[in-house]
Amino acid sequence: MGIDLTAEAASRHQAPTVRGPSEEPVVLTINGTHHTVGLEPRVSLLDALRDRLGLTGSKKGCDQGTCGACTVWVDGRRVLACLTLAIACEGRQVTTIEGLAADGEPHPMQRAFVEHDAFQCGYCTPGQIMSAIALIEEGNAETDEDIAEFMSGNICRCAAYPGIRQAIKDVRDARERP
Amino acid sequence: MRPLGYARVSTVAEAVEIVATDPAGAFLAGGTTEIDLVRLGVARPDLLVDINDLPLHDIDDLPGGGVRIGALARMSEVARTPAIAGRYPGVAQALLLGASQQLRNMASMGGNLCQRTRCAYFRDGVSPCNKREPGTGCSALDGLNRGHAILGTSEHCVATHPSDVAVALVAFDAVVHTAGPGGVRRIPIDDFYLMPGDTPDRENPLRHGELITAIDLPPAGIAERSVYLKFRDRQSYEFALVSVCAAVRVEDGIVTEARVALGGVGTKPWRARLAEQHLLGVPATAESYAAAAAYELSAAVPRRHNAFKVELAQRAIVRGLTQAARGGMR
Amino acid sequence: MNTAIGRPVDRVDSQAKVTGGARYTAEISLPGLTYAAVVGARIPSGRVEAVDASRALAAGGVLAVLTHENLPEIAGQPHLLPSLLGAAAPGQSFFPMQDAAVHYAGQPVALVVAESHEQAQYAASLVDVTYRREPSITSIDEGRDRVYEAQRLFGGLMPGRDERGDVETALAEAPVRIEAGYRFAANHHNALEPPATTAVWQDGRLTLYDSTMGIRATQLTVAHLLGLPLSHVRVITHFVGGGFGSKAMTWPHVTLAAMAARHVGRPVRLALTRAQTYTSNGHREEQEQSISLGATRDGRLTAIRHHKLSITSRFDDWAEPATGVSSQLYDVEHYEGVHSLIQGNTMTPTFTRGPGETLGVFTLETAMDELAYELGVDPVELRLRNHAGADPRGNPWSSDGLAECLRLGAERFGWHGRDPRPRARRDGDWLIGTGMAAAAYPVAFFMPEQRARARVYEDGSAVVQTGTQEFGTGVLTVATQVAADALGLPLESVRFEAGDTDLPNTSAAVGSAGAGMVSAAVHAAATALRDRLVAMAVADAASPLHGADPAAVDVADGRMRLRDRPGTGESYADLMIRHRLADTEAVGSWTPPPLDTPHGLLTFGAQFAEVAVDPDLGLVRVRRMVGVFAPGRVLNPKLARSQLVGGMVWGLSQALLEGNEMDTRHGRWGASNLGEYLVPVNADIPEITVEFVEVEDDVVPLGIKGVGEIGQVGAAAAVANAVFHATGRRLRRLPLAAELVMDPPASS
């Protein structure tokens, strides 16, 4: 094993293109829709969504990876949009809170959050919901301890944590009961 | 954030070449440290070379029972890989106790090894800091240093290495594979981390343009019952006050082999070799563990706000060894 | 009729919040929008010697760099007054960038405006500022030689000293005395939405989108600072991402955004970074409190002396008042409460959830725990024995409930039979302890008249409006409930509008007063409108209600009918169509009772906590909490419960996690992000039980005493008292960090 630089170099097509630093067209796939948007490479996915695409559901709480309010899915995995460059998402599938509702029907997690009053000011809520759904998909919602631990990357300053956990358990249990 | 050029590469050779030939170039993997530090103005690349498409994502068994972890494998993937969780539970636990699931989904293993200290004076971009601006002095020596290191420090820097998984990798003698302008090389992980000495800006031996390609975990039977314990103010999503990776083999009540490494207290992920030596041949008791821990920490240099870590680290070692001896599970 | 009030209905804005549709201030999109970034001073004291903006101006997209050299002078500086008062409410009586002086690190020294957020942020890093550093004081320890007693607090509203009887003698003669001192680290609100303002000028009129807890305060403050007629300043705020006091006052960045927009002639959005919030919207000041309790052997308090020392800014005598509860909660003849200050190089501190009293009660209730141990009396019983039946002037409480809260809390928690011996319970590596505290918080009453407007349409639907704003309290929901009941309409038929100073005015929603005063105004408006429609009906020969006594008419489902003959009546819609009224409306107002109302005004509660402490490692984990509260009428138990749980978590967090230290050499905070300034994450928070004790209160508006603060008060003390029970060690600092909690090394 290991990297054979010579063999790899031989298969190389052409020198990679350097893009930026000024604005250029970037193709993003958000909630299944292609958008071509002029962006400098330094623009984060979060700022691209909020300032350029009008998708303000993803929130900016810290802009440094410490709060989770900007949680979105890239290629199906929950990540932080504030530490992701938008241009690096070309060719990847980005899903935001705005992409959850199917045919106008809210996602069960959205309904469960309402039912359990799992928010107050609502600012962390889209990130919580994106994490909460992913949590179940990951298989990290088996126990109360796991839910609390694997939801700890989403800070809720209003402290709706008990309600958030209850909403997740409801959705998990409803899925298990077909 | 400063203006940035961006290039996406598909081969290691391209990646190395483009960064090696641009003094202001840097690799971009998960971005969890890099983008943060660029936004803070602490890292100042002009070109980010996106290496996420490189074929360095796989996690493979090595002959003899070891595992090779591709440098771009994500922390969350590595943690749930059966070979890691089964053979190196301390590594898997360290991964899961680091950061948050979102960050673990982003952060690559190679990037994790290169993550930078959380020292507030380093990150603020303005305070004197020898790591950020060599020769300006260290604000932490006599400043707010609760989070700072007590082992491996120098008069020039007391910044703590923040990684969890690196602590576990250090305990099990991982080997870092790199590719650079000068070719490929293998670096034992304990040599990968440099003590600050009088060049705290140099944290590892990587040359400009040299890329981590893989991390090997060599076969180590003792790792199968390893534990990683992390102690912090908050229950989750916080860097360690003290963490310990511990594994111990006990035969007839006597320690015959031990691995101990510490996080949160060292300027590098700290292999507690003094403690390990002290443990060989002693009864597997809390008293022996405490004696070994005291031996390791005798070299500690506490500062005003972190003196408690000297005691805390010793107690953490005892707790870690006790749990490891009990069979690994909490 | 009363069908919506008291029901646990879902938030009316819940769909907007769970779908990402709710627009917060920094999400307002406007044509031609530009972006501003603040440059904060690196030094805590001194002067700006020079600003070289050339690199910033040369950077891409930069439209302007404003400094003290080119920013226009303000028209006038309003006094510092709490926003609840309904006047201009700057967070501090100092406005930056008027001259070269620097009074605190982070003080704005320059403002960059650019075409994009990225350009503005980057250019801000290119503004080269040269400073002349002067000596600074940024901690209590640095200023001990210049302590002075505060004459007035809260912008002059409250005295700094409160005394009665002869404390000195009473303490000297007390058979039992407890004396203790505590140190409290500074706290930062860290609302998850960093403050933001978007400013737009059109034809000399200013519209501000602002993340504020008081749009009216923003309007008054900015108009005063800029010398604008009030009619020329409109403030719009639809959703606010948490406040906790940080957005209760109008901080300088709001006006700076307006000034920048005027300068560049385009709309400007100014969003503070997370790090900037630590030096831009106030904080809970670093403080020390000391308390002396005198008591008889049978556990009757005879004297309390309660002193607070804290650090404020160079320009304002600001301290959270800490003695409003300790002076009233217990029946004690001799009392002395004193606030002392040090002026230092920080910005003016501000309201932080449970302002003042949360730490004042911590001090009191921790001392009460010590007294209980000293006397061998159960802590719950000790509170019951001393609870005052009236306030110190002898006025009865507007409503009480403390004893019921204590008893119910003890029952729900399983307090009885507790072994009081410390360090007696173990669970593996953990020591288990339980603790409790009484809770009380003053009911604030100094707001001006509050107004609302109600309109009914000919189809029987209604719109109710008032200029409040939603930041998580659920005010939109409870106001809708109040309006629906007062109008006799189903909840679904009522839409509540807020968040715009063009609507009838209410004060800033602070001090737990928001729900009460807004509800009172809405109730007044809705009632006035219903009365008008009923009057129209009984006067109308064509109405089945013609000639009826209006007092005999009630309304349900939009239908007015005789209370004792419900078959006789007609709908609002029928009446209005007959009168060719497409809509009709009424304005209602509510004026608070005079401040000298002959009633004691406190909200009461009781807090219980169980903790596990790892004494080797200094770790504290809260296993469960029970809080019982008597907040008067509960409009919506679901939402009230959420707010109380939130408050209890803030108390937990204050006890265990939150604190910031100054690096006094640099005069800068040690932590300025959520990685290092610790707020609780999900895994820190156990299941929490909240119960209500019903009390009737006909002094406060609609009987509502508020739930914003009381959940936090006493929670930290309950946790700390539980830590004592677990470990046997009384720790006198917050937060209870590992180095305090861990058993000292055996050798020392």
C-alpha cells in the first residue's frame, strides 16, 4: 500500500484550475435545485445560503463551529455550514431546513418540535431539527444518553433541551412502530 | 476573511505540487480548523487546495492485525469502523468524545493531527504569541492559563495540544504517512509532534506542501481493552481539562504491559512513558497506579491557574488504568 | 368567557420557527444592501493616536471607513435608564467615536462599510489603529483602593443602600451568626442570535430593523442621539434570537448602523460577531457579595447584612441591584443592604437574566443553608419559619405562595427523610447530594401606559396589534389567547401583530413584565372593542339584543348573546354587515398601579436539585431538578413551563459553568467565544420538573407576575447547596469549577 506518486502522476489529466479570489460562478445544488451564483471562494456555505440565496433558515450563531445553529446536510451528513466553503460544495448535495417539507407537509420532526415546545426564540431550531433527523438516521438515538450526547453540538441558549430530547424520542418511536 | 484562491485536486501529486510551489498555499480537508483560523486572521493562506476528492478515504486492515486509516477518513467514520471500535476502543472513544457529531462528520483524520491549539492568545490575533508571531513573547505564561499545558512546556510556549484522538494514537504508536515534494515518508507519531522549545511555531515536521496520506495503527493486543476517559467542565463539546488513554495487561495481579497517554495537559499529545515504565512488574492496584502517575507528573511545570491539573492528571491516570484493568468498559 | 387563556396551546409562530421561515434581523434583504463591520479597540484605556484606513479603503468593495475623525457628532446623549421605563434607553451614557478616548477594550473605534459581508469583515482587519495605552482597571482586585458606595443604581431609579433597625447591634447580640463572602465571575448573555441592525434612510426618515427586546427603546434612543423627530424613526423587529437582557438596551452599534447608512446613502446591515458580543451589549459584572445572618437558636432571623461590590464603567454607576429579595423575603427586623462600586475599564454592565437578585438570592440562600446546618434545622423548615407575611413596610404581598411552593417542591422532590449529613451518599465514583433554596423576584412596575389596538372585520375575524416583539417568551401566542377570550372569538380567528413602532406602543419586554403588560393592553383594547359592538347591538332596533343590558351580554365564537338566554343574540358579522361596517376597531390602554401601591410585590418559588460529584476529578453533574413557582395567572402553561425550565437551566449553568475572567494586563476578556465561555449543552441538562402553585393577584395586570426570571432565581443556590451536601465542602466562588470542587491532594 501507500501512494505511488509516479503512477498517479501518469494518470493525471491536466493542472488543476485555480479559481478566485474574485467572484465567479459557482453551481450549488440546494434541496435538489441547481443554483448558479456568483461567489468569491472565501464565501462560506452559510453566507451563500443566507446572503445570496435567500435561504435564511440556517442560522449564524457563532461563525466558528461552536454552536451548531448552521447545521445542514452535505451529501446526507450533518455538517456546519459556517466552516464549509460554498465553492467546496460544488458537485455535492446540500439540504437545508427549507428542504425538509415534502409536498408542503412538515417533517414529523418539525411537528414533534412544535408539540413538545422544543424551542423558544427559535434561532437554534433549524439546526436542532437538522441534527435531530440526522441523529436518528445515524443510529445515535437509541438511548436517552446517546440522544443527549449526540445532540450536544447544538446549543440552545433558551435551554429547551428536555423538549428537544422528547421530540426526538417521539419521532424515533413512531418510526419503529410501522 | 481574507481573499482566497481555490483549487480542487484529484491526485496527491497535484495537491503536493500546487501547494509546494505556492508559498501561500495550504491544503483544505474538513476545514474545521483551517476555515476558523483563516476567518480569525491567524492562518493566512492565499490559496486553499481542496483535497477532499483524493482517494485517501479508506480504512483498511493491515497484515498482522493493524489498521491503515486514510488521511481523509472522517472522524465519525473511523469511530464506527468495526476494526477500530473492536481492536482499538480507546481510539474510537477518543474520536467520539471529541468535538460534536457535525464536526466529526467534517474533520478528517489527517487534519485532526494538524489541528492548532485553543490558546486564546494564539487565536485572538493581537496578543503577543510566539506560536503565531515568533519572538513576540508568550502571553499565557503569566496570563490566564487554566487551559494550558503542564508537560512539555517551555519558557516560550505553554499551549496545549487540543486533539483527543491523537492522544490515543500516541498510546498505540501510530505511524503517519506523508507525501511531499521530497517523496513519501513514515513518521512515528510521537516524533510527529514537536515540543515547543524555542520554536513553538513549528508543531510538526511537515514541510510546506507535504501532505498526510494515511495513519497506520500497528497491531497491539493490549489496545483491545483500552479506554479513553475525558474530563471537562461541560459534559460534552468541550476540550479536555485532562484526558487519558490507558491500556493495561495484568497477569496474576501483576502489570506486565501498560500504555498511558494524556491529553489536555501537554504541549503535545503526551505519551506517559515514565508512568508506563514504573508500572511494569508492580501489583495492579490503585496505589501502584498512583505511584506511577506521580512519577510521570513529577516533571510537570504548573502555572498560576493550571496547578490543579498536576493532581487532576494523576487521578485521571489512576481512573483510566483502573477502568482498563477492569476490562475496558465503563 | 374564558376558553383560550390557561390552555397549553402551541406557539402561533411555531411553523415559522420550525421551517426556517422566521426572519431575524440579519436576514432582512433590501435592495442595495451594504454591510458594516466594527473595529473594536485593542486597549482598555488610552487614546487612538492615529487611524490609517488606506489599506482598508484599497480593499475590494469598501465604500467607507468611519472613525472619530469623520463620524458626525451625536445630537445629544440620553441618560442611562432601564428600557422598561419607556424612555430613551442607551446601554451606557457614553457614545463611542466622538473623540479619540478609549475607555474599554472592544469599544468601537472604526466602522467599515462594504458591498459584501466578507469584504467588510476583511477590510475591518486592515484598519491600522495606533493607540496610546494608559493604565487601566479591569477587575475588582485591581480597584480595591478606589471602592465607593453607590448613591443610586439603575440610572438613579433605586437607592444603593437599604437599611432598617440596628444591624450592628443585632448581629453582635445574635445567639447564632453566619458570615460568608462569595466571588462571582462575570457572565455574558450569549443569546444565540448576535445583535444586528439594518438601517435604511428614505427622505430623511430612518427605518431600523433591530434585534431588540424593546423596539420603542430603540426608536427613542436613536432619535435622541441623532436629533430626529420620533415620527422619523421607525423600528421593525419580527423575530429576535434570544435576549436575556443583552438586547434590553439600545447599544451604540444600533445608532452607528444608522450613521453609516446615512454616510453611504444605502441600507447598511451591521451584525456583530460572536466575539464582539462580549464587549458590545453589556454583561453581568464581576462581583463579590458578603452576608451576615443573625438568628436565634430556634432559627428566627434577627438581622441580615448584605453587601455587594462590583465593577462598573468609567461613566455609569451601574450595578445589578442584589438586595431586593434579601431585604424582603424573610421576616427580619434589622437589615442593611449596600452596593459598592469600582469604576473600571469595561463597558457599562447591564441586565442579565434574573438581574441582581439571582446572585443576591444565591448569597442569601447559601447562607440560609449554612444556618440550617448550624442550627440542625431542616432547610425547608428554616425557610417556612422565617417567611415574611408582609413586606418590610408592613404591606401584605399582592399574592404569596412561598410556603405552598416549598411544601409542594419538597413533596415532588422527595425531600422528606433526607439524611442531612454531608458526604453520606455514594454511587460508585460519585457522591450524591441534594439541596434546595427559596426563590423570589421583585415584580417590576415602573412602566408607563401600555397600548394596543383591536380590529374586527365584518367576517368575524380580528387583528390585534401592539408594538412589542417576540424573542422567545411566546408573547405573540399569549397575546392572541388574551385577545381571543376578550373578544369572544376562537383562537384561529385572531391574528396578533407586533414588532413595529408604528403600532400602538408598549415598553421593552424586560424584567418578566412583558407578558403581563402586553396582555393587559391587549385585554383593554379587545374589551373596549367588544363593549362597543355590544353597545351598538343593544341600541339597534334590528338586533335581537335590542334594549338588553350590555352587562347581561357575553360573546362566544363571535356571537353576542344574553348570558341567561344564550339563544337570543347575533354575531359580530351580522351586526357589522347590517351597519355597513367593513371593520371596526378600538384602542385600549393599561396604566400600572402607582408605585406606592400598598402591597408587597414579589414572585415566589422553591428550587430543589440533586447532584452527583466526583470528588477526585471535581466533576459535578446535576441529576434532577424540581422547581415550583407561584407566578400568578399562567396564560399558557406549556410556554410558561418552557421559560421556567430555561431559567432553571440558567441557574444550573451559573452555578457550574459560566464565568469570564479578565486578562488585566491587556484589559481584555479571557474568553470571547462559545468554545471557551461555557454555556450548557444538551448532555448537561437532566430532566426537570416544573410545578405551579396557583395564587390570585388583583394588583398586578391580569394577575400575571411573570415567568422570565423566577425560574433562574434560587436554582444556582439549590445546586451549590447540593454540592455541599455531597462533598461537605462549602465553596465560595461561582462557577464551581473542577479545581474548586475536587478534593485537595491528601498531602496538603
